[in-house]
Amino acid sequence: MLFVSLTLGFKESVGTFFESMQSFISINFGWLYVLGANIILFFCAYVGLSRYKNIRLGGADCKPEFSTWAWLSMLFNAGIGLILMFYSVAEPIIHFSNPPYGTPESLSAAKNALNISYLHWGFHGWAIYALMGLSVAFFSYNQGLPLGIRWILYPLLGDKLKGSMGHFIDVMAVVATVFGLATTLGLGIQHINSGMHYLFDLEMTTNVQVILIIIITLVATASVVSGLYRGIQLLSKIAAIMAVLLMLFMLISGPTLFILRSAIESVGYYLQNLIVSGSWMEAYQGSHWMDSWTFFYWGWWFAWAPFVGLFLARISKGRTIKEFILGVVLAPTGLTIIWIAIFGSTALYTEIFGVGGIIESVNADISTALFKLLEHFPFSHVSILFVVITGIIFFVTSSDSGSLVIDFISSGGREDTPVKFRIFWALLEGSAAAVLLVGGGLIALQTGSLVTGLPVCILMLFACHSLLKGLKKYQSDLEREVKSQ
């Protein structure tokens, strides 16, 4: 509330502060984001293939609460759904027209554009979610600790986490979640506003976007009141089906053969260069391209990790560690790459072989990219309306699942808290997103993620050691129990 008040009262000063803070963190701690993301990715791969892979979250006899379809729908919607629509066309086009290296608008720039987009939305980000989710789920469901972020360090700090140190970790997780959600909701509302401008000639202004945030936040509040088993699960399934239909529409109505060829080639290139691309730091170029891209993305993923991780833990009881890693890292990464391959490849085809015009549209307003692309294909008004509705549902599912998670954290892991607490957090998230838009636009949103993601990154590097220590002891106890029987 203090932050909201200061931002509204000192908009110009706050905007300048955001810019300087973003620059400071990118220059001094960008390397830590890149190193942390790579360590976590390889750690998750190790755990998923290790002797711990068959450990079941909740115990050997525990059964999953949700079907695989419902589980995957909820984790995808909570983790990425809304913002992927915002960037799936815009990002490949930006990297194609203004690449970090190479000749702009060349064939190599097109290949690298998709590769960079896959990097930012692929294995590294989902591994960050997976580590947090697995840690929370294991220590809660297998070690009997409360459902919270602080307890992922229990093997390292023990009962110290019951005091001020644990409170600090949970407060940090709440703040990171609020800012991470505000970033996604703020960017997502620009995308929704852009679609409504195409359809209904609605003004594209900050005031309109704030009004839209208020309206959709009220809808999200109603959803979160209905709970996990009704509102969130139902909306997640609907959004997932609509997303699949959108992909099929573009695959069929777009340059189908080019999309298929481009997808195979670009995904192969991404997998070949995963380590090289994932560790590139532009150290010898002396440029600052990564400040607004890779560093921002890794900060964003880390800022979202407490929220998505705890939500994943809550819905993953009964899954084995192997199932969890496959479901949280491989499945959504595959769907994300398919989405970008279809929409990004179609956008590149339109620029290279077609009528073009998307680059100019993206340079004018990044939020218009997907709608500008759909203009070139049949039933554009219907498809744009479909995108807007899907975006609104993604907005609602992100907000209500975030509210549920913050409620868990701030209540010490309790799941039976009063409804008024969830309403409070849903309204606060919408307020933070609106104020960040008013106070500094995109820079404010990016800085919010960069700042709050940094302590989470450090926390999660310690969590790797903590989880490994906990798994080792748990597995040894199981083996000892089996021998004694």
C-alpha cells in the first residue's frame, strides 16, 4: 500500500527510479540470473532421472487429486498462458528486425529470432517453476511441513525458519508474487486493450487499461471465491481448449508446409544450441541487449516462481517426481514451442514472403502484433474476438490462482482461510498492476520483476542443495524401512 501511494504521488520521480534500478540490477546481477537458470535446469534434469524419480509426493499410497488434463491445464494457465499470447508474434518479429547479432531481416536473423524466443519461453523458465514446486510439495506432503515457501530450506536452517528468518522469506515470496503477477497482468491488459481497439475501436490509453484491469479483476475475484475445484479448474480447461483451437486455426489457415518445416528446423536448432544460447552473455560485444530481454525474462520467471511453484505443489499431490518433472518442464515447454513455432513462423513468413507490415506495427505498439497478423487471414474479426476472450480467461486464471497462493503463504500454509483474505489479495494484485502501468509503463513492470526476482534466484540456488539433502535422507529412510520388513 505504501508502494502504491508513493507511485501515484510521485509518478515522474518513480519512473526515473525504475529506469535506474533496472539498469543497476541488469549490469551487476544479470550474470547471476543466467547462471542460476542454467544450474536449476540441469539440477531438475538430474533429479528427474535419478534414483529419487519414483518418490511419490504425498507418500507411496497417495493418488492424484486431478486428472492429467486438468493438472496440465491449470499449471500452463497459471504459469504462462496470458503473456505468451502477447509475445508469441511480437518477440520473433523484434529479434528478426533488430537482432542482438547478425544482419537484420536476413534468413539467419529469422532462424535466430525463433531460437531466442524458444530460449526465453522454454526449458530454463519451466525448470525454475519445477524446482520451486517440487521443493514445496516434497517438504509439505512428504515431510509434514506446512505448505509454504520458507520450508524449502528446512534441511539447512531447521527450526530457525519458525522465526524472523522464515517470516522474511515468506514476505519476500508474497512481494515477488504480487510484482510478478502485476507485470503479467499489466502487459496482458495492453494486449486485451489492443484487441478491443481492433474490434470495437476502443481507445488504447492507460486510463482505459486501468478500467479494464478493474473490471477483469472483479471477475477474477468472483472466480477465486469459488475455489480451486470449481472456478480455477473449469476456467483453466476452457482456456486450454481455446488455445489449442487457435493453434489449429493458424496452422490450417496459414502457410502450413512452411510452418511445419520451420518448426522442425528451428526446434532442432534450439536443442542443438541450448547450452550455447543459454549461457550467452554478450560479454565481448559490450552491448546491453540482454538488459531488456534475457535478464528481464529470467527475473520474471524467478519473480513468478513462489506463486507458480506453490500452486503447482498444491495441485500435484500424488504425482511421482518423474511425473512432476515431465509434466512441469517437458509438457508446457513443448506446447509453448509449438505455439511460438506456429504463430512466430507465420509472422516471419508474412514478412519474408508475404505482404509484410507486421514489423511496422510492432515498432508502433508491441501489443498489436498478433492482431496485425490475424488481419491477413480469413475470419479475422472472429479470430481476434476469440483471442481477446481467451486472453481475458488467462487473465482471470492467473489472478485467481495467484490470490489463492498468496493467501496460502501469508496464512502460514493454511488452506481454510476466510474468503475475505482471497478477495483482498485479488484486489491488491489488480491495484499493483494498474499503478505500475500509471507510474512508469513497461519500464515499471520490467523493474518490478527484476528487483523481486533477484532474492528469489538466490533462495532457489540454496533450495537445490536443500532439496537434494532432503531427498537423500527420505530415500535412505525408505530403504531402511524396506530392509527392516
